[in-house]
Amino acid sequence: MDRAGVTALIAQIPDYPLPGVIFKDVTPISANPDAALWVNAEIAARFAKSGITHIVGVEARGFILGASLAAHMHLGFVPIRKSGKLPRATYRAEYELEYGADSIEIHQDALTKNDRVLIVDDVLATGGTACAAVDLIQECGAEVLGIAVLLDLAFLGGSAKVASRDSRIDVFAVL
């Protein structure tokens, strides 16, 4: 598998979830073991020497990519979930999407000041989710070393927003 093969698996869904939006469905990549392994290898190569201790996956497709990557790299996995889904005490962050608003949470005891984290999600669009995830991880006391996404929709400005917020965070898009 290579970049072109992985890219070809992305389904483009017009007018979803709202008219005018072209949704990039990356789930076919997870269904293809060669594509999934290639994606894991690309991210692992980028962050292999960074000293990360945990992968944090953002609900929902970030769980798929993140848990797989954590196993690939022999690291712990921590979920960030939509509000109201975690059973213990949480930190919560609200954020804007390209077509609405939402909030996410992390368990307060999920990470410590000794943890160095890579955030994993499927798509980086406006940067709202990524910045909210950074806030939650920092509230736990951990350090964010990077954000890895499968697809960066750079025209929406998310990667620039994250970079302008903290230039020490390595933002990496596989595609």
C-alpha cells in the first residue's frame, strides 16, 4: 500500500451532514488491513523518537486510529469522548466545528504531569476539536507533543490554528 492507494479509499459524500459540505469518509481505510498498517507505520515513523507515553484518540474515528496506533507502538491509549459518556470525574472543553458546536471530555485521572501525549484523530478541519483536546490534556497536567491526523483539510485553517496556538506541537497529517 502507498499514499495513492490509501487516498483512493476515502469516500467523498456530498451534502453531508449539511448542504454544501463534502464529507470525507475515511472508514474504508480501517477496513483495509494494508491501508491501516501503512497509516500506522507513517505516524509511528514520524513520532518514534519523540518520547510519547500515550496516544489520545478523539471520539469516534480517533478511537479506531488511535487504539490501533497505540498497539502498533506499544503505548497506552486514552479516549477523549463526547460529553456525558465517561463514568468518572472529567474535564470538559467546548469547541466550534465547521458546521456547529460540541464538547468533549477526558477522565481527570487519565494522564499525569509525567505523560507525553500524541493526539490522534481522523480529520483536522477548523482545529476546534484539536485545540479542545490540547486543553483537556494540559488540564490533566500532561504535555502534548503532537497531533497526528489521517487527513488535513488545510483550506479550513485548522492546522494553522493549532500551530499558532503552540508552535512546539508537531502537527502531522498522513494525507
